[in-house]
Amino acid sequence: MHTFFQRIHQFLGFLLSTTIFIIIVNSISGLYLDDSEPEISIQLNKIHEFKNNARTDRAVIGFDLHADFTSTFNWNVKQIFVFVTAEYQPEGRGKSEVVIWDHIIRSKEEAVLDLVDQKNKYVLVDYENDLRGQIINLTVNWDVMPLNGFLRLKKHGKTQFTLPEKI
Amino acid sequence: MDFFGQYYAYLFFRLIVIIGSLLGILIGFLIQSYKATIYIYIGSIFLAGLLCSPNWPIWNKHPLNFKKKN
């Protein structure tokens, strides 16, 4: 402690413990603060395109999504990753889950999503031509990405529709 | 820095940083902004570092009295 650089060295060693303390408090409080239930509704607007291209079934759909993630933001949240999945159960195979759209909400100001007839970003594809006449579940999933601590995955807002039998 | 100065410099550094981090956690939690926590914490670190690292005259108030040469 008798020279300038020895003091700096000692102080930096002490700062490690206080920094870890702040991080632990922040990450634990994030787990307990995060009990809000955002308002979410999703429904099919219309099926834009349903065809067999390059020997695979492809569907382009438009959905309406209204969601308000304002209450999810607290001092622990960095951003929210929202993605919509289409789930269906083909015969003789396991359940299929396809991500058809995603979006990153970076701040509280842009936390309200109000989409009408949003086309899917990633085409709904089935490589075994099993999409025809299939009952599709649309689900809104969101990842709460924290500044410190654990990633939290939640899902909500199911809607069902049936794709046509003929292409 | 004399021996008392070294003791008090380290004590004051720890005190200022602990108070700054607790205050930062409190204010950041109340206004729900982690940015506020970090700014208050880093501010307290700079304040404490400026006060306690350089050899200021306040840390030199207890000089050692060596025995006089006969």
C-alpha cells in the first residue's frame, strides 16, 4: 500500500467482489420481477400461397399479431426476442415445429407490436409433402434476454387453422 | 503515505465503493434502470480512486518519529 500502483492493485482486487455482488443482486431480482403476463393475441388473416414447389409443400400465410411487452421490461432485461412457430403433427412422424417469423424488441418504446396481415419471414416448408389438410397451431414464443442471469423462454397465444387439402 | 494514511485510505476506499454500490442498486431498482446502477457505481469508484490512490497531504498527518541520533 505504500506506492501508487500497489494501492491501485489492491483497490481493483476489492472492486471484483462489489461488482459480483451487484451482478448477483440484479440477476436474482430479475427472476422474481419477471411475473408479468403480456397481452398477446394471434390469429390467421389469410393463406397467401400454398403450392408444391421443387417437390416440397410450401405455404405463405398472413397473420395478425397484437402484443404488448411493455410490462416485461425491468432493470434486468436487455431485449426480447419474439418468434412465431407453426406446430403440426404429421401422421407417422413426430411433432414438427417450424419458426416462421421473428423480431427483436430492443427497448420499452418499441415494445408494442401491432401487425396486420404479416407474411411469414421464413417459409413454412414440409419436405415430405405432409402439409396438405394439416391442422396448424400458431404459437407466440418469446425469449427474455437479461443483462445478467438466466435466459427465460415463454410461450402464449395459440391459434388453430387448417391448410387446404388440395394445392 | 504513512502507516495511518495507508490504513485509512483503504478503509475509505472500501466504504465509498460499498455505499456507492448499495445506493446504485437501490436507485436502479426503484427507477428500474440498470444504467443508473452502473453510472452511480462507476462514479463512486472514480471518486474513491481519486481520493484514496494519490499521495494527498491528508494521508501524511502521522509521520514516524525516529529516535534521534546520539
